[in-house]
Amino acid sequence: MTGKIVKLISNDYTVISNNKKYICKARGLFRNQKIKPLVGDIVEFDEKNNYILKINKRKNELVRPPISNIDQALIVTPVKPHFDSYLLDKLLTIIEFNNIKPIICFSKLDLLNNDEFKQIDEYVKYYKKIGYDVYLNNEIDKIKKIFKDKITVFTGQSGAGKSTLLNNLDSNLSIKTAEISKALGRGKHTTRHVELINILDGLIADTPGFSDISFIDLTKQDIRDNFIEFNIYKDKCKYRDCMHNKEDECEVKNKVNNNEIIKSRYENYLNFIK
């Protein structure tokens, strides 16, 4: 049978197939091949003997938590005590690189005064303009529609408002702020317990440490190529492999100077490639 792994505790894999759960073990063959099934994997399994026989090809995977075939990442981004464009752009770049669709959700907007809201609204408009789906955390009805038939990871810095957002999306979760880690398989049990949770006809997972991921697996060119608005203008640069840094006749730098590319994005890019 074919199914999806939705939970891993110790060496027990919970596989769902035709709305039925099976507790399976992984074949020793995987260990010999140095392959390990991950939560999110589509697998072939023997439903009589409860063994996973084959792992179908993954479209992506994360190391922490160990999870695969992610469709989208919801980046919960607080605007108070201050908006951290550096972390947001870092997450966007890494998520793009991993072939995951990023979705931005700005949180804690109720703490802004009118002038602060106008500043944040400029960022909202810019990220939408370059092609990202952007939501405000009070747009609950709109956000509810994005989960259907998707595997979604929630990410963002500690205290960003992830648990509050989850509770507003599904009151049955009843997650207290300090309990989100336990509820979604985080904390001291992370290495033994990874689980996808049903919400709004989709599956969600929290991503401990994802905001701490470095660019270690990315080249400078990878970072450049995952700043999506740069790709619009790169063909007009003088040099085919322009890094949009010290080169002359660079169209990206022209767009920054003309305020068509927001300066914070460009400054973050320069810091990343350093």
C-alpha cells in the first residue's frame, strides 16, 4: 500500500493510508543504505507485517525537524518590539532555496501607532509586489484558506505569535504560548517525536531552530538567485554573472538607487553574501 508518514516516535512510524493509521517499522535495508524515512514521506509499505518497503522521491526535506515534502512555510514576523527585516529576508532566501513556498504573516500589528503602521505597510506592499503572499495576523479568514491539502511549516523567531495565530485558526488546539513546543513535538523530545497535525484540511508542523539555519549549504550565487526580484533585472546587467555588488552597469543597483528595490533587502543581501 501507499501512504504518508505523519508521526515518528522512537522507531515507530505512523503511516496514514485511506484514512487508516498503521504503525510501521523501517526495513533494515534503509539503515544499510544510510537512508532514514522522514515524517512527510510518501512510502510503500506492507500493511500485514507493518514494514516500510520503499520511500518515494522527495521534493524537499529539512534537517531540523527531520521532515520532507513540505509545500509551504508560514513565516510569522512580529513588528514589535521591532521589525527584523534581516531575519525575514534570511528565511525567505533559505526557504526559496529549499523549494518551499514562503508565505509571510506580519504579527503584533495592534501594538503599532499610525506612523509605525504606515512604515510596515510599505514593507507589506513591497513583498506583495515582488510576488510573495503576505497576510496580517488579523486576516484569519484569509489565512484559513491556505492550508487545504498542504503540508505547512510554521516558523519565525521565539515570541513571534505563532501559538496565538494557531489558536485563532483552530480553537480546538488550545495551545498556551509556552506549550506550543510540547504540542507540536518540540523541545527535549524533538529527536524522538516529530508529528504532523491536522488543521483546516491540511497538515502543519512547527520548525524548531529553523530561524537559526545558516547559509552553510548555499553559495553566494545561490543567495543571489533566491532574491526573487533580482532575477527580473539580471539580464539587463552588463555582466552575465553579475553579483550586484561592485560591478559597474548593474541594473539591480540602479533599481535600488531608484527605490524600486527596497534598500533593506539590498543591504541584507550584501550582508548575506559576506
